[in-house]
Amino acid sequence: MELKKPDESAYLNCIRCGLCLAVCPTYREYLKETASPRGRVALARKGLEGKLELSPNLIEQMYGCFACMACNDLCPVGIHPADLALSMRNVQEQIRPAKWKQWLFGGLISHADRMELATLPLRLYQKLGIRRLLYMLGLNRFLPARIRDLEAMLPRIPQRPLRRILPEVTEARGDVRYRVGFFLGCAQSLLFADQSAATLRVLARNGCTVITPKDVECCGMPARGYGRMDLVENQARHNISVFEKCNVDFVITDCATCGSTLKDYGSLLAGDSEWSARAEAFSRKVRDISEFLSQIPLKKPSKRIDTKVTYHDPCHLRRGQQVWKEPRKLLSLIDGLEFVELPEADWCCGSAGSQLITHYDTSSKVLNRKMDNVAKTEAHILASGCPGCQMQLNTGLKRRGLPLRVVHPVTLLDEAYGGADGE
Ligand code: SF4
Ligand code: SF4
């Protein structure tokens, strides 16, 4: 089979100006060329032109990229080092496919029911009170730093995945103005069920009948991050056909990562004559929840929330979707809420999916920088619209002993509407 490689336009025009170095979180921590966008572009070029072996060491530099896309935005000649690093991971998978990736992304993450089973131990860990005991007795302090940080990432896990309890149709309250689909992502269903339940209440309160198909698969981002574009394409085809049956005007998600991936299905399947038009039509309908709510007339929330809030921009929202004014606009609708801008709000938090697991030291350093900035705000709430960022931010806050609450901006809006008991 012919190797699918990035086109030479992906690297050839790099003028080595170095502008991208200033915005790269991995370069800023190590000041090493190989940890920079420019260095990654040069390595990829040498590897693709056959001047360097596509060795595990070379590919590791591609996995060291956090895919934050800051370099993509800045490059004056249109090089996208973040995309190139992801493409190189895909090249490696075609040459030396790793069996565990097929098992993890094709066999487990693609199947919601298997994911629910796999996360059962985590639910039991919290439900049986083991976690509470760990913190009450201060035993978490004795865990190795890595394990303690990973444990701290976990939110309060719902007793049942949202997919199990959510109705397929959530009726609009009052007059129906829109019929929308809701893409319930894996993390939202398994870990952040309360947030997505709040999202659906806000939509229903604002005249939306919401269709939530239960048979969607993972959006595809985890497989993309590990070079398995074949699996991402299959997941895209599946999700497109699921929503085609729903007959909705928009497809809404409250996960920044899912949103940026779903919006990309059009370009992902552009070369597939059977699917390109369908994928394009699907992607055109996708909206992040804050983007959608900012575009429709909203009911004024009736409750005050008297506190200080700041906001961290998820890379997949700010750069992946160019959505950053919208979440701030939603927060400004809430009476009593004092908004304070986070310094370097758009600087990556170090999550990048699984970097705290796979690149612990770098991820930790990047997170520390974020926490330095969070501490300066003196806010009580840290809002962010991505479950991956929220988990990473929780770890950073617990590490520093900072008592901020991490929450999705739309959850705050729901609280200002009165939450589940609101009128
Ligand atoms: S990737 Fe773009 S910004 Fe970075 S060195 Fe090359 S040309 Fe300059
Ligand atoms: S995507 Fe982010 S981490 Fe990766 S090279 Fe670009 S700026 Fe650096």
C-alpha cells in the first residue's frame, strides 16, 4: 500500500525565521531546537526526504509537540508545524503499526459501552468512599508525585454515565425555536455528566429541542493524536451517518476537543468521493455550545452569582475553532459575576490529551506556568470549556493548594438560571 505522507508544501517554505519559537510552550521550557516548531519542521523534512531515518527518536520529537497550534497561527508563510507533527505520527503508524493502538482506539475507546465498563473501577473508587478516606487521612501526600497528580485530575465521577440516563429527546421549554443535535462526548458522559446535563437545560430553556443520539462513537481526537487516521475516518463516517438520521439544524457540543474534531470531518474526508459532501455538510452544522448560545437571543438569567471568575482558553476552542469572545460574553450575562482576565489565557495548560501521562515533566512545567498566572487573578472560579483542560487545571490547583472551582462557563450560566430547579 502506498504510504500517505504530508505534501512537501507542509515544510518546504519554512524560512527558519524562528517567530514560532516565542509562542511554543515546549520550546519555552527547554530552549532546545528539537523541542521547537522550527526544529520539528526541519526534522520532519529530513525524515521525509530520506536524509534521516524515521527512527523512534525522531518520531518522539513529534510526540513531544502539545498540538496547541500557537505556531500554526503565527507562521508568516503558512507552515502548520502542529499539523505536520500529527501527520508524522501517522506516517510512523503506517510503517510500524503499534498493536496496542488498534486495541485502545479501535477496540475500546470507539465503543461507549466498553468505556463504561473500563471506567467502572474509577466509579467504585469514589462511590465506596476510598477517595474521600484518602484525602481525609491525608494519605494522598504519600503517593508518588505522578500518581498523585493523575489522581488529582479526576473530577467527581457521576454514579451513572450520562448516556445511560439522558433521554434521546430533551423537549424545549416554551416555544420551540430550534431543533438541535447534541454530541455527547466520552469524557462528558463518563466524567462530566453534570456539566452536559446543565448544557442541555440551558439549551431547552432557550427554546431548543435537543436530540442526543446514544450510538455516537468517540469524535476521533485520541486516535488522531496517536497517528491512527484510518480509525478517525471510520469514526467520522459513523458519527456523520448517526446525525444525518436526526434531521437537526445544528450539532452542538460542550467539549472543545470534540468540537474542533467534528468541524474537521469535512477536510478529513475531502478525498473520499462518497463521503466528502456529507462530511462537509455535517461539519458546517457543528457549533461549540458557547458559539451557538452567543448567536441566538438568550433569556436573561434571573439569579446573581457574586464571585470573581477567570477563564482559560482551551487550544481546541481558541485556535482550533477561533472561539474565545463567546465564552466571555456568556459569563458577562451573569449578574454579580466579576470577570478578571487570566494573563496568558491562551497559553496551553499542558494537557494536550494525555501529556501528563506520557510527557510528565514537560506537561508539569507548562502547567506550573499556568498556575502562576491563575494565582495572580485571585479569582474563586476558573472557567474553561474543555474536559481535558479542566482535569489538568484541577491537578495544578490541588498541587498548589489553590481553592478555585473549575467549571464549564455554561454550567455557571445554568446556575444563574436556577439549575435543575430553575423556572
Ligand atoms: S515554521 Fe514558520 S514561523 Fe516557524 S521558523 Fe518556519 S517559517 Fe518561521
Ligand atoms: S503546536 Fe504548540 S507545542 Fe507543538 S510545536 Fe506548535 S507551539 Fe510548540
